[in-house]
Amino acid sequence: MYLLKNKNSLFNLNSGIRVSNGLSYRKRIIIMVTGTNVEPYDKNWKECYNTWIPELKKLGYTVLVSLANPNIENYFELSEDKETIYFKTSEYKDGLFFKSIYFPIKWVLENTNYDYYLRVDSDSFLEPYRFDNMFRENLETISNIDYMGCCHPHINWNPHLTFRKIIYKPRHFASGCAYFVSRNAMKIALKTMRVENQGDLAIDDWVLGRSMWENGIPLIHDSRILFESKHKQLSADPFQIGMPDIAQKGSHLAIQHYMNGHMEDAMIKLGYRN
């Protein structure tokens, strides 16, 4: 294992140099896939690692798999190949808050100068080119992206439409399938997130969302991120329109939840495999 010894240095995993806003927009974001080595859920991050992660890296994005290791000395440790970052917490659900949001943003703020952190659940599928377009378009058209994702609970939108909506309502937050936070939001979250009971440790998205609305940071809902799929539908479908599928070539979706076990099939349908 490789331990980043100088915690105070600003470090770019791609090149070992400082990241500045003058570089490509792709260099402004660090992406972490939250995984576990607990069976059978360890298959999920490995599925991401073998499907969409390499394609996203080809575009120039930095992607890490975030895992837990309660036995490391520091609160984080980077693997020697810089593919994995370990955080000092539990491998089980009671470590999810620390592995998904608390330690990742602490690490980003203390050791890098990335402008954005994207947390992706290991059972979510990310379509690299659609994600790239979504991220670039949002940077170009929204002056201040502090907090973005797919709003939970469901607010009766048509999941087949592409749209963005600013949501500032208590108890509405970005689903853990994938959420963005800016450097400004990370600073606020690190100071104000609180765990009120044992259950909060397993719902990082709720704890982060509460910190955001309590501190006046609205959620930008982007419909190209979806917290459900045809493989696991959570919301009602009163108009019988069904769920969009990220694996369809004409789909607008950039990130879709509950795609575990179906990612290789999606890669084939999208033309990434011969």
C-alpha cells in the first residue's frame, strides 16, 4: 500500500502536479466509486472497474474506488497504483457515511485542489460520453454548482425528459446513487454535517442533504441522473410510461442506479464491446 505521507501537499493523482482552474474541466473533478469488500456486494465496484471506469479515465477523468480499512494508521491511504483509496472506517453500513462523504471531502480539501467531488454508488452505471456532456454543459450554463444530483423523494417528474430544476425544500436531497458537491459545499458540509443516531451512519445522502438545506444551499436536480431503473423501480408509475434505460443508445441518462449485474450488458448494447 502507498501512503501519501505529506498531508498538506496539493496532489493530482493523474500527474503529481497542482491542479488549476486553467486546466481542462475534466481535471476539476475527482470521482469516487463507493464500494465494499463484503460479499456479495464486493462484486459491484469490481463490475464498475471492469466496465465504465476505464472508459471514463480515457476521457481524462480521475476515478478512485473508495473502500474501508479500519486498520490503517491515518484516516486515508492510497494504493500504490493510485486506483483505490482506503478510509479508516467500518466495511459495513455503519461506515458508509465516513467512506462516502466525510473522509472523502476531508481528503479532497486537505490534499488536493479539485473544485468538485462526485460520489457514485457502486451499483450505479455511468455512461462516459453522456456524463462528459452533462458535466461540461452544467459548468457552462450554471454560474454556481454547489450541490447536484437526482432529487429524492420523487417529485412527480417524467423520467424520460431531460431537464434541470432548482429544489430547496427540507427533506429533499440528492440520492446516494450519485451526487456532486463543490469545494464551497464541501467546506460547509465538513463543518455542519451531523450524525444524530446510528441509522444516520448508513444514509450519507440524507446527512449531506440536511447540511445543505440547513445552510441555504439548493439542490440542482438534473434528470440525467436517475435513482432507479427497470431492474429496481422505487417510484410509482401512474401513467404507465416505464423506466428509461441507460443501456439504450438513444437514452438521455448519464448515470443510473441499480444497474449491478447488468453493466457488461449495457457496455455491449452501447457499443463499447465488440
